[in-house]
Amino acid sequence: GGVGKTTLIQHIYNNQQVQNHFPVRIWICVSFNFNLGKVLEQIKRYTTSVEGENECVRPEELVEHRLKHQRFLLVLDDIWQFTDVDDWKKLLLILNKSQEKGSVILVTTRQKEIADRVKETEEPKELDGLERGEFRKLFLVYVFDAEQYPRDKLHLLDTGDEIMGKLKGSPLAASTVG
């Protein structure tokens, strides 16, 4: 937690080229339990009605119908666990019926088991803490609102370096402690 998974995905999601490429962008904060019914309800909320959807009885059919001719970006942020291990496979079956090529699903999680379960074509990318120099700059901004120690605070340099070592490059930790 706190290495910047959500921040990185937000940056991608809000990028103008990404917005131009994906007519439908869906962001779902999953948190504790990945539940197919709740995910489908969120997708329904993010997508607009299309002709012929009144014939769809189940949420799965409606989502499939709405996304059938749409290129979409689906972000499932912060999955902690699956309530039903088959829910992921069921979701993919629904989404893979889209006839539009180039749709993307991005998932963030702290759990390696979740990352291994959801990988389709790409290997999971593990984020580590920031490198020491970059972390130091960030930490100093939070502590002193500057990238350098004020001259009258140089005596705090050793203490700051000691604290930074314990934070292991976590941007969230830098913000909190700073």
C-alpha cells in the first residue's frame, strides 16, 4: 500500500490520448471483495443506453449489449479478494463478446495472487518504492515545502535521512510522515 498504484492508473485514465482512444472509460474502486453483480451494476452506471437494450433481462446481457460495439477502458482499482473465484472468468466472458478490438482492462491490487489470477496477455507490473534520490526530493517537499533543506535546518539532515530509510520509498509514507 502507498506505492502509487492508484495514482499511476489515474494518470493513465485521465490522459488526453487515452480519453480520445476509448469512447467508454469505466473506473470501479473494488476494494475488499470483487463481486460480479456489483461490478456489472457499476459498468451499467458508467455506460449509456443503446438501442435494443430493453430486451436484455439480466445485467450480464445488458452490459454485453452496451459494450458490444464500443472500445472501452475498464479500471478495477484495488482488488483485495474474490468472493467467488469464477467471477473473474464470468466477467471476461461478458466483456470479450465486444466486437470492437482494442479494449483494455487495468487492475490494481496489493495481492500477488490476485495479479496472477487476472493476468491475460501481460505479466503483472510490480511497483516498488521510489528510488532514493526521487524519494528524498518528495519527502523534502512534504517536510519543508521545498526540495532542499532550509539552511537553518541543516542539523536535521541526518535525522531526515534516517527517517527516509525506514519509509522504503513509499510516497504515501512520505506524505504522512512529512
